[in-house]
Amino acid sequence: MPARIKNAMIWVFGALGGILWGYDTGVISGAMLFIKNDIALTPLLEGLVVSGLLVGAMLGAGLSGRLSDSWGRRRLILAASGVFILGTLGASFAFGPASLIFFRFVIGIGVGIASVVVPLYLTELAPKQLRGGLTSLMQLLVTVGIFVAYVTDYLLADAEAWRWMIGLGVVPAAILALGIITQPESPRWLVGKGRTDEARTVLTRLRGDAGAAGEELAEIERAERTERERSEPLTLRRLLSPRLRPVFVVGMLLVLFQNFVGINTIIYYAPTLLTDIGFGSGGAILANVGIGLLNMLMTLPAMRLIDRKGRKPLLLFGALGMCAAMVLLAVTNLSGLGYGALLSVLTLLGIALYIASFAVSWGPVQWVMLPELFPMRIRAAAVSLCVLFNWLFNMIVALVFPSLLHAWGAGINFLFFAGTTLLAFLFVQRLLPETKGRSLEEIEQDLLRGRPARPEAEGSVPVSSGSASH
């Protein structure tokens, strides 16, 4: 089998976890309309059913750093697919609120594991010149999963078949379990375990060139030796040390802003916004399908641009687009427009602009950059910690927004998110390093120098002042 096809199979099966992630997080919005007909749910229990996945995701993300270092990236992806299957089957056959909440929590564990280990796996297998596009394949499949969930909800809505809506998530989980068995382990993990010959074989298979594989292996080994000499357990004190504190702060701010720019309010509450301005429930659900389609399609140019234009330009562009969209939604909401075509058009335009801006930038770029920022010896644990906080921030927004919506109204909330998107723009412009076109080992060596990043002549920001290679 040609190396190109082998590579494609690796990335397709690796990133398939994204479909599961997207499907299981997206399907509940439609299923919840009909679950309440079979299972008695108070508002509190309804919130627990929805947020149970997010709590499980925090646990899965927290466990996956240590597990991926001890078990390996590939084996943990296989375990995550098993967790998906167990949780999905349990939730689809649930006959009471307790079992439904529990199995949604189990699904969340699988989502949390996948959100850490799949980007890590893809990052460590991808050649540096294609790493951004290939790693963002997972984000594309997350949007595919969300879109498929919305379409499934729409097609099964007349039958009120919520068990089928949830249960169909078993299909991609089974494909992932069968496919990942045939794929190789991360060469960087193999080097870390002293299995250099296996790493050489994997790299030769991936690159299709023994010479190039040997050079890359030597670079990985040099980085491994350097970091091993400085090795110490990953503790909060170490993350806050002068050497690692700047990049840890950058990683945490990246996941903070990705959640607090308001994406969850649009994804979770778009149907509510549309029904509030006069859409019927059928029209709102169909419009939600359109939102899912736009989210998926706008991820495609991001995959192409992320390695051509860089990470920072996409994030800057996306923040400005989201800010403009939130201002438009706020003004539309606060202006007192009565029900009518103008209100509908402006609201749909604002939502579409926001989704397009997020999907082409902040959606995929975070998952590409997080594994790039941290040195190899702490990469899995540090990414795991950042992703754990990603799910925590996600849950905070999901839990708090309904109360804020009730207390302040939609318009004030949109103004708040316009402010956070502006802050996100300033964060990217002033603090975020550019990692485009640089090997993980080059980035790591710069990090080990421990000097703060500064802008380069062409406007990008390396991870430290000692780096100039691209």
C-alpha cells in the first residue's frame, strides 16, 4: 500500500474520534424534546442530562494525560471507543433519569479522552509542513458529527425516536475501534519508551523515505535526551516555573477565550433565539441544520489556510468576525424591532457570520496549537490539564448562560461576548506565539531557553526570542 494511502488511513481513523465527539454533544439538543415524553425530568434533571457529558469529559480529559503516557496514544484511543460504545448503548436503553444521566456521564468520559489524545496522536504523526491541516481534520470531523446529529434529529423528529437518535452513535464508535487496531503507535511515544527500532519503522512507513525518517528520528531522540536530563514530575510548581509559566498561561488563555467568546450560546441556543423571534419549531430545527452545515463547510478553508497563512492570522480574523457578529446580534436584539422579515434576516445573518468566523479560526486552531506549545516530556499531561479546563469553561458557560439570559436578556449577553471576542483579539496579537512550519522539536528547544516570546520582523511571534526558524 502506498505511503500516501497509509497516511490517509491513519489520520482518518485517528480523527474519527471527532465525529463521535460532535455527534454525542450535538444530538441531545433534538433528543431532549422527546426524552421528556418518556422519562419524567424536572428542569434540574434536564440540566444534569445535558451537562452530565461535560462533567464526564472533564474526568476523561484529566485522566488521559497520564494514561496516554503509560498506555500509548493508540491504545487509549481504542479504549475511548469502547467507552463510547458502552455509554451510547446504555443511554439509548435508559428508562429512568438516573441511568440516563449516568450513561451520558460515561459518554462524556470518552469525549474527554478523545479531545486530548486524538489531537496529540495526530500532531505527533504528522509531518511538520502539514501538521496544522492534518491535525485540524479532527475539528472538521467534530463539525461533521454535529451536523450529522442535527440531521438525525430532524429526520427522526416525526417519530419522536430519541433512543435511535442517541443509539446511532454506536456506528462511528465501532468503526473507530476496528480501524485504530490496524494503525501504528506514535513514534514520539515509542522513542520515549526506548523502542527506537519500532519508531524508525513507523516513521519510514509514514514518510515513505528511510533517509527522511532517520533524520526525523534523530531530531526526536535529541529532544528526548535533552528533556530527559531535565526531567521532573509535572507539578503545578513546575508549570508555574519561569521556564514554563509563559507557555502554560498562553495555553490556558487559549482555551479560556475559545469558550468565552460565546460559541456555546450559539450552538446550544440558536433554536431558542429563532423561536423567540417568530420561527416555528420546525423552521428553527431546519435552520439549526443549516447552522451545522455552515459550521462544517467553513472548517474546510481553515484546514488549508492554517499551514499557509499561520495560526495567528486566522485567530485574529476570526475574533474580529465574531465580534462584529455579536455586535450585530446585540443591536438587533436591543433595537426593539418587531417580528418580521428584517428581524429574521439580521438575526440569521449575525448567527451565520459568527459561526463562519469561529469555524474558520478558533474552532480548529486551538486543537492544533495546544500540543505544539508544550515540551515533549510534559506534552500529554499539560495538554490534558488545559483540555480539562476547556471542558470546565464549557460547562460554566452552558450552566450560567440560561440564568444570565433570564436576568439580562439576550442583547446584553451578546454585548458581553462582543467584549470577550475583542479581548481574545488582543490576546492573540500580543501574547500568542506562531508555530507554523516549525517542528515540535524546534519549538521545544526554544521553550527550554525560557525567554519570553517577542514578535519577529514579519509579524509572527515565535515561542521564544531565540527562535527564528520557520
